[in-house]
Amino acid sequence: MTSHPLHFRVQCKLPVLAFVALMSGLSWLTAPMLAAKDPVPSRQASAKTKASPPAVRPAPAKRPDPRYRPPANFAELQAVAGEVAKATGRQINWHLALGENPGPLARVRGNLDNCTIYIHPVAAQKLPPNTWAFIFGHEFAHKVEGLQSHGKASPATELKADIAGARYAMASGYRLEAFLGWILTEPDQHTDSHGSPHERANAIAAHFGIPQRVIQAETRRYAKNRATH
């Protein structure tokens, strides 16, 4: 059993989320006209004239920026987890389920043949999908990289899972600097088993060569966003 690198515990009421999808269509009107002096068209030509044009389908909508908004719904979180699991390069039979409240942000149970990631029910409706991508990567890394804790967890093991999980999430198109900025807006809840989230965030940034000014810009963005909501 493992928990998310931040090792937070949360307890509050669930907000209600809604997601609306919009679609647009296009209709066509044809009215073939013949000049009075033209000969009567052949059956083949008439068939071509009367045939309806091919339907025009709207381009699929792009997913909104996942860095600063809450998830649209639980299905979006499942899609994020699926993308990250695929990026591991391993065959994983995984499931996503709501965990306990109060409880950790995430924990994984089982093995690659059958594992379940339990996520906090309130955080599931509030944390940005970009943040969840790195959380899922961390949990998958414990199984894929053999970083399972056969006893007491350690900050060193958790940091290894952070780095491996970050690779999965970045390979799926998610932004590491945004995730690190999010961490630094959270309380630095130090524990013996998981260490300091802020220290680990800085260690991850150093490993991937992300400048501190970039992370600080993301931190300010998250702080401003929280102040207005």
C-alpha cells in the first residue's frame, strides 16, 4: 500500500460538477436546373445529380487545458489514468475507485495483473487533471519499477516513484512545471515516511532541469487562481 507523495488527508463536503458538450451540424440543399434546349439527361447523370453530398462532421473538440481547472467528471480522471498507464510501456490491469474520507490523496493496492488506485472523493472533484496525471504516475511507478514498500516507506523510495511517475505523465503530454507549482501551494506536511513535499518538488525540478523561476511562476498562478475561487 502506498500513498501520494504529498501524503495529505482531506475532509470536506463534495461540490457538484457539471459538464456540457456542444455539437454543431451542417445541412445542404441542392436543386439541379436544366436549360430548356439541353437534351434529356441520361439515367446515370440523373443519379449523380440527385445523390446527396457526403455528411460533414465537426472536428472533435479538444480537451480544455488540464492544468488549472477541476476535472469535468470521473470519466476524465479514468481517461487520464489510462493515458499514464499506457505510457509506462507495461501491460497493467488497473482500476480507479473512490477512497475514504478522511484519507490520503491516493493509494494503490494489488499488482500489475490487478491493481486499484483509490483516490480521495473530494480531491477527485477539485484537483486539476494535470495534477492527477503525476499522482497516477507515482502510484503506477510503485508497481512498474518495483518500488513497493515491504514495510515502512522512505522519502528516498517515494522520490524515485516521483521521478519515474513524472516520466510517464510527461510522456502522456502533461506539464511537470505546473504539477510542481501546484505542490508548492500546498502545506509542506513533513512525515518520516514521505519526507517534505516541497523538498521533493525541488529535487524533481533539479532532476529534470526545470528552472526555479518557471516553477515559481506556476506557483503564483495557482495561488492567484485559488484566491479568486
